[in-house]
Amino acid sequence: MNKTLLACALAAASTFAIGAASAANIIPVNMNLPGVGLNDTTPATPVGGNPGTTVGEQRRIAYQFAADLWGAVLESDVDIHVRAQFTPLACEATSGVLGSAGTRSLHGNFPNAAVQETWYGAALANALAGEDLTPEAGGEEINSNFNANLGTTGCLETSGWYYGLDGNTPAGRINFLDVVMHEIGHGLNFQGFYNLGTGAPNGGYPDIYSSNIRDNITGLDWIAMTNAQRIAAATGGGLVWTGAQVTDEVPMALAPKIELTAGGGVSGTFLYGTAAFGPAPTPANFSGALVLVNDGSATPNQGCAASPANAYAGKIAIVDRGTCAFEIKARLAQDAGAVAVVIANNTTGVIQMADDATVAATVPTISVSQADGATLKAGIPGVTVALTEVEGAFAGTDDAGRALMYAPATLAQGSTFSHFDISHTPNALMEPSINQDLDSNFRLDLTPALYQDLGWTVNAGNATTNGGTCNTGVPAVEGVGLIGGANLQAADSLCRDTHGGGTAAYRSCIAPFVNRLRELGFVPRSKASAVTFCTKR
């Protein structure tokens, strides 16, 4: 199955406007008509801490939970309104867009703007100004859409939404909470406003997000480049984030950099993508002689039919992309004895690979570009491949330790530029593809740091319950994007809204959230009494 995409979009741009915060109050605005989308009356069984009994109710609860998580992470004295709706989005049987979102207006030269003559998205601009910059509009700051057809004929047919709040997403399903967190994230200004087709800035002005982007190939900051240079840079693979907060947190957020190296008949290092199935590829489990898959079919190198028993015993099988799902290829190679698999793309660039609900591959699997796949295959027999750790370097960064941004060889409107690169390890919330190992209910990786580079204030206080009246002693945000306290605060709001405070039903609702936070270390023994007190009121 091809990767599923998360997009960002600028809904509308305003004219260039002239013009101690509390936790943000993010308010979803249901834009769906009765009976559809967020109002779908199809019966549903409560799942993963989500008590909703219809599909629409579960969607609304998950969306509100995401809004409360972001609200506990960021500070703003101005309410943030987010349009939320399910609509048909671009989709095919094995790939599709899960959601899209963006700011509804742009503002500049407002009170407290750190940089003049520069665009800011509405939510960030209001937070910095301390006032609603467009009160006469009476509208919402962010617009978001989610794919109404997911899991139906012709749209990621073997998948579907998971509305649980616990992160325990079943294989083959898409975690709705993660997608909502991602899309609200774009509306909070994780997006640039340049036209990537022409390279031109919106309305002739730079924006605060793009002001933190640099192109390593030209050695120029994004906003200092010509339009033609920006067009080239958008697909050049050299874009990095220059903001100091993100760069400072890279060593704590990202794993050591691992390279794919080749020996024998081929030498060099190669970029690679990972899979949402099987064990994570590491230097310990990915090393050996390379063999080309040949299943004897009309397209023998695509590996969509069974190969002879032990045909690849003890070796790493390389197989071409095409015809069948990635995990099917990996499983068939595994059944023929392969200890690991390399899938060569059938176009430019490196891809992340989704799982397939019909099979289960248990060998480490990576992808390489079409060109690199051809180079590796040309060295067979005799070529070996291995994953090796690069001392002092981190996955998803350049040689200076700056975070890479998404700039694939083929321009992907809605994805290119306004995402972290897919090479980040662990996978980041704001990558362009959804990944099964995301856990945005507890971890936001480098995203809060990026918001700080934009000018947002991250909540330095503790999580509270009962409408902010009880201090749990648990930090809302700690370390690098860890949000256990924010999770506790969102869970408290959910359970009080559903059952009322101080009731047995409330305590039964909140208990699984608290227990999970204890297991993960967010509620140490020193904070246990305060959390217990706050969640019994």
C-alpha cells in the first residue's frame, strides 16, 4: 500500500493588516450537516478511552481531545476556533490524503510582532498580539478537513479510522487523533505561505515559518533566494530548519544517524526509507549479501508471487516496487528465507512504506530510490549491504545538526516544505506521512520547539484539572515534546464533560489514563498524591 498523506493548506489570505498569556483555549467548530461526518449517527462501540456511542460522537470526542492537548501545550489569551469537517479528499484504492488544514488568514505588523513586514497565521498572530486582530469577521482562525471516504471502495480500501485515545491503533487502521493533532498543527503555523510552483512570496512578503528555512545546496536562506532558486530548492532535498530551539533539542529528540552502506561489487552510502511493518531495521539486524528476487512470474523482480523455498536463505532480498503491497513483497521474500528486504522504488525519491492488513512480515524492510536500486542490483552477485551508525550525527539532520525539512525530488503540493523530512527517527508528528509508531497523545517530538522558534510560548506550568482549579504537579510539557501532563488535563476535561466531576463514572473514566501515565513515568511517586487528589474531586 502506498503512503497515506497529510496535507496543509492555506484556506484564505487577508490583506496585510496593521496592527502573561494563559493556556490556549482551542474550540472546534463543527461544520458538517446533520447525519454526516462529525454528526454521523452510525452506532459505534466505545473504544480506547473514547466513550462515544456513534461514529460522529467518537469523531467529535477525539477532535476535542486533540484540541485540549494543543491547548494545554501552548499559551494564548485569545480563543482559537478551528473549523472541523469530514469531506471527500483525494483518494485511491491504496493511497490517499487523510486530512488537510491551514490558517484562514494572514497578519503582519501587528502589536508585539517580533518581525515586521512578515506574515503570521491568524492563531499565532492573535496570541502574540493578545487580541483578536479581526474581530469584525467573527470567524475561525483555522480550517481543517478529514477524509470522509477512508476505508470505502476506491479509498484506502483495507484501512479505516481508529477513534481510540490510547494510541493502541490496530494494524491497518489510521489513528484519527494523530491526524487531527497533525492538522491542527498546520493551522498553528507549521506551514509556509510561498507559492512553490512560482517561488513567489504571498502578497510580496515573507512569512515567519519560511524565515527559518535554509537551503544547503545554494547556501542561502529561503527568503533571500530568487523565485527561480526557490523553485529548484523545493525539490532539491537540501532544506533545513535554522531556528535555534529546534537545533538545540535535536540531540535529545532524534536517534543516532544510520546509513545504508554497500560493499563488495558496489561501494558508497545510500538514503533509505522505512516501513510501518516488521521490526525496525538496525545495524544489528540488517547486514548481509544481497540477492535479487526472482519468483518466476511474468514480472519476476516484483516479488508478488511465491519464490522457491530457501531461494534467498540467509540473504537480504532486493525487490522492485509495483503490482502488490510492500508488506506482501516482504512476506513472500521472508517465506523464501530472506532475513531482510530492500524494496527499490519505481520512480524518483525514497518512500515510507505502509503495512497491509492481509499479511504480516516479520523481517526488517527498507526502501531505496529507483536509481540506487539499479546501482545495488548491478553489483549482484557479490554486493553486500549493511546499516551502520554515524558517530556524532543524528537521523534527519544535516552535517551541522539542523533538522531536515521535506523537499522530495518531485514537488508534492500540500506536503513539500511544510513538514519535517521523512528521515527523522523516531518518526515525527509533522512528517508528510502517517506512521504507525506515532504517539501524539504523549509525544510531540520537535514540534513544540519549532513553535517556540516561530514565537509561540509553550506552557511551562503544570497540568490542572477541574477547569484549572486543581494543580496536579505534573508538568504539562517536559523534556523534548513530552506531554504527559497535557494528556492528563485533556482526559480530565473529557471525563468531566461526559460524566460530571466527582462521580464514580468520572473516576472510572479517568483511571485508565492515569494508570497509563504512571506506567510511562509521567506520574512519579512524588506526584501521585496530588494527581489522586485532583482526579477524585
